[in-house]
Amino acid sequence: MADNIFEHPRLAGIYDALDPDRSDLDAYLALAAELGARSVLDVGCGTGTFALLLAGRGLEVTGVDPAGASLDVARAKPGGERVRWIHGDATGLPPMRVDLATMTANVAQAIAEPAAWTGTLRGVYAALRPGGHLVFETRDPARRAWLEWNREESYRRVELDGAGVVETWYDLLDVSGPLVTFRGTWVFEADGQVLTSDSTLRFREREEVEADLAAHGYTVREVRDAPDRPGREFVFLARRPAE
């Protein structure tokens, strides 16, 4: 079940407008070019921003996401017909052989349950061609990013085309070991509607992620620093061995 921020049509409809700076995707575009990828599986594609950037460069792209409302937004965007959209997750993919699989932003951490994480790594491995790569990022737990997830530091009041003025902020709800739960709130001034969405992220240590990848047959080629959050995130570049 997808979080409300991705599944509620009104929230999915303003998702991109509230986060217009997607320069974090530049590193993934550069990696796709560096690896010479011609086909990409975008796991947790959401409203399709990255998938459409890739398709615009002539790549064959499949986007998969459990949130139907987000996929509706993605399909309706210019160029949406260039991408193969799948409503679901990486544990139940149809047969494919792609050069590259990606999980951008918080996607890897949002797969918080161990069984779902294991199923995702297996599903992606099966979808990769021999020699294909998986690239994703996770926040470094030592930086304790959740300390900034409070109303005081996250509050915004913005005017959006078609939606009017929206107030939004985040509140930290719980930290239990590697699991961090927080709540997003959105207040629509036009009609007073208040919507909330609770999300849980798993903060995995670098060594844990490397061990998980190795256990599922991947070779970890490199762990890079995230260009948009230097010293705060790890970018994992793993490979399915050539056969």
C-alpha cells in the first residue's frame, strides 16, 4: 500500500509543484550515460519525472510504482506514452532484461520491511541483463536527517497553479532503531481541506546494504557520495555478474 502522499489524487497532483528542483536526478542521468544504458527500469517511479527524462534521451524505459494516483500523473505528462508504466512493485515484474535499474530519492529506504526489501533485490536482479547495473541511494544514519523533520524547519506556504495556496510541513513521529516514522501535513486554503500522510523509512548502514547486495548475487562496484547531499548519502552502484 502506497503512502497517502503518493496515492491521494490531490496530493499526487501537487507533488511535482512542491518539489520542482530535481537536480538530484542529474547524477542518475550521468550514470546512465556513463554505463551506456539503453534500457532502464525505474523502481518507485512516482509521478514519472526521471523516467520521462530518460525517455526524452531516447532510452527504453519501464516505470513501476504501487501508487496508482502517481502513475496517473505520470501518464498524463507530455511524452508519457514513451514509457511503459506498471502499477505494482519490483517483486512482481513481468519478464524483462534491462541494462540499468534505479531507485532514486527515498525509494530504497521506503521499502522498509525486510521481506519487501529482499523481494525487491531479487526482482530487480531477475530484471537485469547479465552485466546490468542497479543504482540507488540511502541516507547515512550517522547524519540523523530526521532531526530536521519538524514543523519549525519544514513549514512552507506556497501558491500553486490550479491548487491555490497550500501550507505544508512535516512532524517526526517515532524513531525505533533503524525505522523513522514521520507525518506530512497539507492544508489547502481554497477549501480548508487538511490531508496527512504517514511514512516510514529504514536507515540502513552502508555495511548492511553491501551485505544484502552480495547475498542476492550482486557485485558492489562502487559506493559514491551523493552530489546533492555530500557527506549525507551513499549512492550504491551494483552489478549483476555477466554470465
